Amino acid sequence: DAKTTQPNSMESNEEEPVHLPCNHSTISGTDYIHWYRQLPSQGPEYVIHGLTSNVNNRMASLAIAEDRKSSTLILHRATLRDAAVYYCILRPTRLAGGTSYGKLTFGQGTILTVHP
Amino acid sequence: DADVTQTPRNRITKTGKRIMLECSQTKGHDRMYWYRQDPGLGLRLIYYSFDVKDINKGEISDGYSVSRQAQAKFSLSLESAIPNQTALYFCATSDRASGQGRETQYFGPGTRLLVL
């Protein structure tokens, strides 16, 4: 599976935008880019995903580089409730005749601290 | 009510004991997963099941077994618990109908297991 690289930690102030980077230089053409986050003492939570185009939803935006070797999760106005570990994950699509897809491979993630 | 529930939420057991962690979901999803999380590490996949008759080993299945009793229930067993199985365990579900690559997973609240 292709690997992702994220900074270990980032800090932000409340109500400011946050840009969380992820490098995935070995991404394949059919890998989707997913972001999950894990709040303290909770299970991971889906945030957003995309393939080639930038994506927006109520939680965040995802900006994908033109060569797809990197992406950025954007929280437009960070709140204290956004303090969490953010995981960038590549999700492979089905291989011909195989069943190898399905699992999420979590890396170390980025610990986001939001200051009041 | 939560869509993905796990029981128990906390458990302390002794080395050599058999223990079962249970997961139930009301989302109607066909796919279910068991992960473990250790301090300072990301989540690692133990087992996953694409339907009742399709169970697959994940990256760290040794020492664990699973049972998919019904579409909505997926249990994880430690036949003879050992201290290095002390961890936070998460169950997750996903819906095949959402499409390959785009498929997102929904996590339960976790079970905190301590093996003495």
C-alpha cells in the first residue's frame, strides 16, 4: 500500500484556519485520499475524501495537488472541538479478481492542538 | 442511539483468560472490522469481514479470533489473553454499496482492555 507522511503535530488558534498537510508521493492513480480524525477518548470519525478534485463538506475542505502526490485538509475556522489526531489515509480500489481492498491503514497522524 | 456499539466498554482480565469483545451495528452495513490501538501508535487492523461468510485476517491477527454471528454482529475473541494485548479496541462498519475507494468506515466508541 502507498504510504502517507504527516507532521507529528500542529497548533492553531481558535477561529483561525488550519491547513493540515499530507504527502503521498507513491499514490496510485486509483487511490482515494481519505481523512479521519480521532477526538480524545473516542473512535475515529470520517472527515472527508477525494480522488482528484478539491472537495468541500460541512466539516472541512480537501485540496488535492494536481499531481496527487500531496493533499491538504483545511479547517476553515478551528474550534476547540477540532482538537484531535488527524489521519490521512489512502484507500485502494479493488484489484482485478482480488479482495485486497477494504481495510484502512492508519499511520501516526497529526496531533492538532487548538488554543483559545 | 449509537449506530455502532461495543461491549464491554472497559475490561480487566488476567493472563490466560478467554475474553470476548462484542460489536453490534444498526447501520445495515455488510462490512465490519476490528482494530486495536496502542499508545503512540495508529490503529492496526486485526480482522475484517465483508459478509457473514467472508472473514479475513488483518495485519495483526495472531492471538485473536472472530465470529460474525449475523450481519449486525461481529465478535472478537482472545482465546488466552496476554499482557501485550492490553490496548484500545475499535469495531468499525462500512457499506459496500457506497462504492470502492469511496467507502467510509464508521467506528464504535471502543473497548479499553487491560490484561494483567
